[in-house]
Amino acid sequence: MRPFLFLFGCFVLVGAGLQVSHSKYELLLAVNGRHTPFLDSVMPWWTDFGLGWTHVAVILLLFAFAWFRRDRFTAVRWGWLGLLGFALPSLLSQLLKHTFFDNVLRPSNDMIGGSLHFVPGVEIYGYNSFPSGHTITAFSIALTLIYLFARRPLWQVLLFLWACSVGYSRMYLAEHFFADVYGGAIIGVVATALALWIGEKTLPYKPRASR
């Protein structure tokens, strides 16, 4: 898991530096302002990888793969860890959005709204900006997959880049500021790590000891 954690650590440090040296508007326009017809066609569906149904689909696929290709214990373990890795970050995301940061404006309702590029057909929200739930989901999926079986460095790098690309899509579509994506990534990794730890301690099924 070292390649992923190294890249994530670099992301945290560089992201903190960017927020100190640039305004949230500059960071958003650096992404949203560089739009192309190709990205306009790709980003609306790419960003959907950060929806909850993607996480649920991953859990079901993990369970099915382990059930038919591994053994019952592995299937239960992967399913249980995947479920907790989905539930805890998702609940935390909704709690933060609708309780502590419910009045935080999204880019479209902020003073920068008139300067943004909006992709036709994409529904733009106005509130509950922090944190980015899509980014939380993406980093949660990435960490769960790496923890369970994607241990090769190349897979870890690709999963990290994929999670970042989902966060990037939220800024490209003018749905979130960088701080929302940055916070979402951190929350996704920390909450998922906690969920995986809890899951290992509370496995509902243990393999029978061989005689």
C-alpha cells in the first residue's frame, strides 16, 4: 500500500500549499477554465463514478468474485469490509454536508458564478459544497480495492489517479471548489481506513479451523 500512501501524502502536501498560495477562485478556474468539447462530453458521465451506486456495484462484484473464485470466508470478508468502507464514509459525508456545512455555497452561487463554464445538461447545485461526496466515494473505492487485493504498485498508482480524476471532474463541472475535493479525498481515505479496521475486528464469519 506504500505507493498509494506516498502519492496521497504528496497530494495532501501539495494541495495544502496550493490553497495557501492561491485563492479558491484561481484554483477552480485553473480547471474549469480549460474546457474542451471532448472533456465536455466525457466529464458528465465520468463524474458518475463517484456516485454511491458505483460503490455498491464494486461491493457486489467483489463478493461475487470471491464467492465463485476464492472461498466463502473471503467472500464474506470482502463483502463486509466493502460494506463498511461504503457506509462509514457515506454517512460522514452526509452528516458534514447537511449539518455542519449545509450553508456553504457551491461555485455557481458564489460570486464567481458568472465567470464559470457550465456543461449543457449537467444539473448544477447551489449549496452543501463541502465536502465533495463524489471524491469521498472515489478515494474510498480506491483504498478498499488496494487493501483487499490490488497490491501491485501499478494498480495502486492507477487507482490513485482514477480517484483524483473523479475529483477533477467535480471542479471541471463547476460543482465544487478545490477545498471541497481536497477535504473529500482526506475524509474518504481516513474514514475508509477506520472502516476497514473496524471491519477486520468485527467479521461476522470465521473459517473453521482445520483438524
